[in-house]
Amino acid sequence: MSVTGTSDRMTRLLALVPYLQSRPDGVPLAEAARDFGVSEKQVRSDLDLLWMCGLPGYGPGDLIDLAFEGDRVRVTFTAGMVRPLRLTTDEAVALVVALRTLLELPGLAERDAVSRALDKVSVAVGHAGGTVSPVAVSVDAREEALAVVREGLERHRALHLHYYVPTRDERTERTVDPMRILLVDGHWYLEAWCRRVEGVRLFRLDRVDDVAVLDERSAPPPQAHERNLDDGVYQPEPGAPAVRLRLARHARWVADYYPVDSVAPVDDPPGGLAVTVRTADLAWARQLVASLGGAALVDEPAGLAAEVAADARAALARYEAEPAAGTAG
């Protein structure tokens, strides 16, 4: 989700419980979606997340409980979310430390809100808060890249990237027109119009070796549209080549993790699956099959199967050429 979307979702999650509690007979999902200004699919996703929230212990009676009756939903247990939060002195001091540390991070969104929260907690904790020692904050390359990218977005400036493409083991240089920042599955992404390939691309920030804000204004062309990521980051281009794999039982997760065109059970290997994945980057498919360590067989295309077999033979040859441990060289 986008940076803005992250804070919006947090606000919505906090509001959903009292919203549902004020409607003891339940509310249609379509009505809830309309009231919160989001899709019904997003409301379902929010409710799934709320279902896993609750008080420490997380056993029966600790988690938020919801009841679905047809197209209606109601909250049956709030797990204490309606009670005012009370902190012990140790908890309050820990929160002061965390907020002060957060303020040291570059490119922090909602800095004013964090400052106000710190002021309120510091007043509540009193003298104990004044004894908190400073905390050294180490900022990694990803955080530095995030700060620079945010600056480019805020100033509406183009960016120059040094970007690592793992499937080709290649470092590239690109000039891009930034469109938005997203946080998906714990990874930060920049969505931008890439002038090199003349298309919208997602750049994972932990793969950005260097990024600089340019003097020229960012100008994504009219055909640059934000992608819908409800189905995940990986989305093949229309007409991308089909890769047909047979997966062993312990590699069946591939069918859940990646968008697939077809899934069918197979007896060879026993308990396996035959799946079809579409990708324009056969190097990615080659890397995926290699990473599965023999748990995937390539049926099509034949060229990919030959490359994977050649990679396996080369790896085996290197392994056999290594002297055994403890053998005199």
C-alpha cells in the first residue's frame, strides 16, 4: 500500500471496531465499504487483519471476534479496544524512547504527529521521561534511499537510480519519473515511469545502490497509470510467455505465492501440481526453478528446460571438482 494508504488504513482499522459496535445487529459489507470510502474487497481485508488483533496472550477471548451472517458482519468481542489505554511507567518510558528514535529517522512521514504524541507521553510520564538516555540510530541504505525518493516526490523532481536486477545479476542506471511510494509485504517500493524502458516499473528500495534528485521536473506521460496491487507485486504483462512447471509436494506453495494461469494435481511427482506461470523474464523463471533445488521440473518452454539442466550439470561439475574436506591439496 502507499505511504498515505498505510496511515489511512490504520485510521480505518481503529475506527472499524466502534463503527461495528454501534451497529449490534450487524452491517452489510457493501454499506461499510461505502461509509469508509473503500472497496468491499478492502473492507474484507481489513476485517481479516482485525480478526488477528487483540491483547497479549492471543488465545480464545483475547482476539477481536467477528461474526459473518450472509453479507453482514458484526463484532462480538472487542478484546479491550474500547477501554482507555493505561501505561505502566516502564511502558511509557519505552514509548518515549521509541518516539524519540523515530524522530531521528530521515524522511519520516507525519513528523508533526509523532512530535505531538511524544509531548503528550512525556508529560504523562513526568520525571522518569527526563532520565531517558539518547539512543543512537543507525540508518541503513534503504532508509537513505527512502528519504531521497520522498524528497523527489514532494518536490516533483525526476530521480536517477543505480538499480540492481537480481534475476540478471545486473546493475543498471535509470532516470525515472516518480509516481508514488508503496509498502508491500514489508518492502518499500518506488513506482515510477522508467524512461529507459518507457514503461511503469516498481523498484524495490533495498535494491537501489544510489539515488539522486535531479533538477528537472518529474513528468510521467499520460499513459503512466498506477498499478492495482491487490493481487500482489508480481503481475505478468499481457501476452507474456507461458512457463509450465511440475512441482513436488513441498513446492506447492509456488501456486499460492505467484499468479498462475492454471493449476492441476499430478501423480508425477506424487502429490505434486502442474502450474502455468507467465513471465516475460525467463531469467526469473530460471532462477525460481534453480532455487527450488529439484522440486520443480520444467515442461515448457523447451529452451528453459535445457538451460536449467545445463545449470544443474555445471553446478554438479564444480561440486565434484572441489577437494573433499581434509584432503591434502
